[in-house]
Amino acid sequence: MTRDTIYRDILLEHARYPKNSGRLENPGLSASVNNPLCGDELELTLALSGE
């Protein structure tokens, strides 16, 4: 297996079975960005703890 094949397989796996997706009810921090050229949108929410 080549490195490109391994990376492609990993990316496809993440696309098929995303982890930690969804929205947090009470995030400690959030940010949103979008790309008007292609329509991509990203919302990032973080839960912070003092530990």
C-alpha cells in the first residue's frame, strides 16, 4: 500500500463515519466560518473544563 492510498482510505473512513459530530448544548466556546466561493460552512463548538 502506498502512502497516498493509506491517506485516502483514512479520509474516506472519516467521511463515512464521522466522530464527535453534532452540536453541544452549552459550549464554552464557538466559532463559525463559511466560504462563499464553494458554500462550505464550518461551526466549531468546544466544551471547556478547568481540569
